Amino acid sequence: MKQFLFGRPIMCEYIYRERAHLVAHLAAIYPSVRVTDPEEPDAPTVVTVWLPTGPAGWHVRPCDLHLFEHVPPGDNHYDGYDTEEKYRRLDEATMRLAKLKKVDNS
């Protein structure tokens, strides 16, 4: 029997929380800003992270905003990317970083 929290399955709540922690970590590594998206009432804050491969943004729920106190408010320079492109950029940035790390460990 599924249990629900805020109208969503509890597992979904855990996944959103885990994602928020990971995005907060990315935002501590790369230049980032917080902006407001009034069209998304459940998660009105967007954190945009400027990866070496381009910007990537994630909506953040109000209950997770405390994880982003280190991210300043700013302007969202959204360039029209979709979810597929966002994760392509993240994957490419990860591969580049992994290659640098491999070179450093050699």
C-alpha cells in the first residue's frame, strides 16, 4: 500500500529531496543564481547552474530552499534548452570533469 505525503507517493518526496541536495552541491561548485518562476506554484524557485557546457536549471520546492542559502538571487538567462538538453549538458560536464580527474591521478 502506497503512503502519500503532500498528495504524492512518499518515494517521490524522497527523490525530490535527494535531487535538491545534488543540485545544491552543483550550485556550490559552479556559478549559480536563484530566480522565481510564477508559473510553477509547487516549486516557484529555479536554481540555474552555469555548467562549462551551458546553463541548466531545476525547480526547487519551498521546503528545500534552505539548501540553497549559498545561491544568490539573480537573472535567469534561459536559452531555451529542454530537459533532454539540460541532462546532455550535465553529462558532458561530468565527462569533462572525470577526464580532468583521471589526468590528475595519472
